[in-house]
Amino acid sequence: MGVRRLSNRLRVARAERQLSQEQLAARAGVTRQTISSIETGQYCPSALLAFQLAETLDKRVDELFFLEGDRQ
């Protein structure tokens, strides 16, 4: 089976709303480092956090997060 990973468009969505990582973090109740780690793919958010981020950015979860890689 191929390797799949969760990718995201968080940085783009954040930029569209003209929010800094720190501002988004404060609104979502996490640290700036958490936002940075999600944006760089070093951290996979919980479902709850993914929904909180989507709600904060006025997006659907599937607009922010998606699977990449081979599907076998």
C-alpha cells in the first residue's frame, strides 16, 4: 500500500483572511508553533482542531485538509 499523508492549504487560507500565525492560533486556542507545525506538515491536527481551524477561517475542512500520495 502506498504512503498517504495529510496535506493542507492552511497558509493560503490564513493569508486570504490576512491573519498571522499568532492571530489564527489565538482564535483557535492553540500556540503559534502548532499553526506553524501544521502548515509545514510536521504535525497532523486532531479532527476537533481541524474543524476549529476551518470554522475560524470560514472554510470547510476538506478545503483546508486533503490526502496526498498513492492510493492503492
